[in-house]
Amino acid sequence: MSAEQKPFLQIVRGDPGPAEIAALVAVLTARARAAAAARDGGGPARPSRWADRSRLVRNTFAGDLGPRGPGAWRASGLPR
């Protein structure tokens, strides 16, 4: 048999059903795609800043605290 005629996947032991073979093929396909994406340096693209929902989350203490001191309540309504 030449390399082109050899089966890609061979069941050596047991009697798997069609659903089990389909699950195995799905896992192998997902791993191959992940490896190809890692090799290419590509991955899921980050959403644009406009579509990024994390911008709706309030700033934490580690981030920008905003205005402080006298008049902070008034300055908090002004654009930064």
C-alpha cells in the first residue's frame, strides 16, 4: 500500500459506533486547527474597542480612580 492508500484513522480494538468515531474525528480536527492557528500566530481577533463589552465595566481601585479632593463630585461629571 502506498501512503495515499493507507487509512488516516484505524480502529485497532473494540467496536465503536458511528457517534464515537464522529466524536474522535471532531476532537482531532479541533486539535489540528488549534495547532495550525498557534503556528500561524493567529488566534481569535480581539473585538474593536467599540464592540468590546469590558468598557462597560466600572474602573477598579487598581485602575483610574477619577477625581479626588474638594470639588471631585463636580469634576466627575466633566469629560476626561
